[in-house]
Amino acid sequence: MTPLLSVSEVTVRFGGLSATRDVDLELDAGVVGALIGPNGAGKTTMFNVITGAQAVSAGHVHFAGTDITSAPPVRRARMGMARTFQNLSLVPTLTALENVGVGVGRFRRTGLPGALLRLPSTRRTDQAVHEIALGALEFVGLGSVAARSAGELSYGDRRRLELARALAMRPRLLLLDEPTAGMGPAETDELAATIRRATSELGIAVLVVEHDMSFVRALATRTTVLEFGSVIATGATDDVLANPRVAAAYLGSAA
């Protein structure tokens, strides 16, 4: 079976420095994978490569069997990629529903004239966007706060709101950059449960960059470890986290 995401021998150079070297990574549909490693290992660079924000110096990226190595970010989003960031990118003055609606732009097919004239097609599109956004909020447990501004929500709810915005794009692949940062144990457990539902009920593949190893153990089926831009281990999560080289490079001797 062809993997949903396939990264082959990807190298990224900045001047004379290599941020990544010959990185291979695969992820099947409906599977949660983790990308871990020390700070500066190249994790964010790889996320940028996958989403099209960073060009490769060598190597290839395939998505759903299509070579997207040179494809712009907007094409990748339309093919079914969505991403959250370590730093929240919400608009605090907009409601939760409006914040999610902003992320559903690829479902809009009407332009400015239609919006100004309130044509039937525009009204239908607006209604569809509203339903998609509300459904995403309900999926992550935020349906009751749809009318509240994002700035009024707790930090944990703002994290879930950003996840809802990504899910509203109906992605086939969701990339999460340190989604548990700043969360307490209970919020982290709730987030893990929501991600599991997304994979089981929606069939979404998830690739997560995360420093919380308990979260990785509980959620990820497969894990890839980067050190100084190179893959030092990849495979089943429990096996990878028990690898002595991984323990020495990242997890500490007690791992």
C-alpha cells in the first residue's frame, strides 16, 4: 500500500550548513506518527518542507502518490494538508466560530461581487462554512463557546480552537507542532482523546512534533527521531523510545 506521506532523502541547506540530511519519513492514512528530537534537530524544518514553506536542496516529497516537492503551500492545503503552530495564531477579537471560519477559505467558491450582492450561491456557501466551522468546534468540545471571543477562552481551549480550525479544513494529513505546550495533564489527556477520534472517525493521518514523551507513547504508532538533522531511529514508538541511542541523544538515561 502506498503511504499517504512519503519523504525521501530530503536535505535542506542554508548556505554551507545542512539543517537536514537525507531524511526519510513515511506515514499511512489514519495513523498517528511522531517526529521528535532535541531542539535544533530539524523538526520544524521538516514540517516546513512537508507543507511547502521550505524548499528542499535535495530529495522528494510525495503526498497521496503525487510528487509535491515543488508544489506551493496552497496546492498542498487543497490536496488535504493542514497544520497548527507552536505559537497560537488565533485572532483574539473574533469569536471562536469566526476563527474557525477563517480556516475554511478553501471551501469558498464565490468572489467579492457575489458577496456584495448576496447572491444565492454566496448565501449557500456562507451557510456551508458556518456548518463546517460549528461541526469542528463541536468535535473538539467547544460548541458551547462558539459565540465567545477567542481572547476570552482559557489557554487550553485556545489550543483546542486552533485544532478545530485545522480540522475544519477536512484534511487528510494534520501536522501538529507541539500541541500540548503549556497544557496541564488533564488537558493533554483530553487532546490525545480528540486526536484519536480524528484518526478513527475521520480517517485523518496525524504527524506530531512533541517533547512530552508520555503523550507520544500514548498516541503515536510510529516515531522518527532526528539528531543534528539526520534520522537516528524510526519505527514502532515503543521500540524507538527504548533505543539506547535515542535515550542518549534525547530522552536521558532514565528513559
